[in-house]
Amino acid sequence: MVTIAASGATLTLPSPFTTTRFQVAFDVATAAEPEKLNRQLESAARFINMHVAAGVPKENLKLAMVVHGGAAIDLTSDAKFGSVNPNAGLIAALQEAGVSIQLCGQTAVARDIRADDLLPGVTVALSAMTAHAQLQQAGYTLNPF
């Protein structure tokens, strides 16, 4: 079972979706509260944990996160973040679980975030709008939570 620590508690129920393939995109725009994990990043971890616990094979879960706005800072190294980034471990765990994490390039420019300011594995998209359009065309559904 894959478990991503610090993702919050989940209710475990047997799932009728054990053969369903989930391709889900998360839109992340709100920054974490100071010294806390970003709740939207935690939501993706909970999604993985609860589905695997319910019997959905990990290989049937394909998640992507599109980050923009104030949440962009949560993808940066400690130096750019201004202190130890509490989200770094969760981001690494999400990526290890196969989650793609993209930063809106327009947000990066507006917030003076360069590629070398980002945590390892985070990629830059032309824009959040473009990333979501590409993900939809690839069969991803948008998670509204």
C-alpha cells in the first residue's frame, strides 16, 4: 500500500472502482498558511491514500497538479521560500507516487520565480490555462476540491 505521510486521515471503505483508471488534475492556487503544508497538496496525497486503501491499484491512479497564483511559492527551494519550505517533503513524496507537478509560467514570471528556484522535478508550463487544456485533452478530469 502506498501511503503519503502527513496527508490527513481518510475513511477506508471497500471500493467498487478497483478496475477504474483515474486521471485527475488538481488546480492549486492558494498558498499554504505560514509554516504549514499546503492543504491542496495534501488533498492530492489523501486522494492517493484513500483510493489505494480502498483497493484501487496504485497504477490506476494518475494525478497532475497545476500550480499558479499565491501557491507558486510553495514549490520553491528554501532559499527562494525564505525559510525551510514545509511543503518540500510532501512534494517529493507526491512525485515519488507519480504525481506530475507543473507551475504556471505566467505566474513564475509575475512572481520572479526562475527554474532554478523550483524544487526538483517541478516543471514549468506555458500557463495554468494551457496546462489544464492539455490535461483535459489527455483524458484528465478536474478535481473541484
